[in-house]
Amino acid sequence: MTTFTFKRTLRIAWGDCDPAGIVFNPRFFEFFDASTWGLFEAALGVSQHDFAAAYGIVGIALVDARGNFMKPVAFGDTVEIVSRVSEFRRASFDVEHRLINKGDVSVEGRETRVWAVRRADDPDAIATAPIPADVIAKFG
């Protein structure tokens, strides 16, 4: 369990919504992806653009994503997304997201990601690698 959290505020645009003005559910996964990168940028002090070069990896590849949609979010709403790493394992980790609208949690998300590197024997292929201890330490 980590203690470092990342919060960001987002105003829901018309392009995020279906014709009824309610956020189209797949958009929440885009919001969560952006929040994961914001979380890592804030914790590690490295921009998403420079992340791969700084750590010698391909990236933090998404291997599973889930959402629990409890209350609708609509065009014009201003929401807060709160994200944190809930668990680090050897080469993978889980990120939890809570989207808060008008004081209530409207959507919960969870991602599982892996620390992805190029395979030494086949540079066109990707494999997982252990997450460095200094990276984990920065999440508290």
C-alpha cells in the first residue's frame, strides 16, 4: 500500500459525452490513463516524454483495466480524479482511481500495469523487468 496520491481537476467537455450529454464510459479509461501518467510524473519528477529514457524502459504497459460506474457524469461537470498505486509487485503494479463529482465518488477505476523493457534477444519484443526499489520508494 502506498501513500502518495495524485489529484487533478477536469471539466467534462461535450466531446467526452454521448448524445444525451453523459460521459461515454470508455472516456473514463482515457481519464485514468492520463492520471496514471500524472501520478508517475509527480512522484518521480520525470515527464511522460522523458520517462522511458530516464529508466531504460519502453514504458508502463497497461495489461488490465476495470471500472465501476456508480453515478453519471455529465457535460459541464467539474470532477476531481484521485489516483494512487495500491500495490507494487516484482514487475507489475495496480493503480486505483476515484472520480469525484459533486462530493460523491461517481466512478472507480483500477489498472494493472507492468514495467516493460525491450527483450535483449529480440529488440522488437517486449518483456517485463523488476521495478527498481528507488521508484517504489518514491510512492511512500
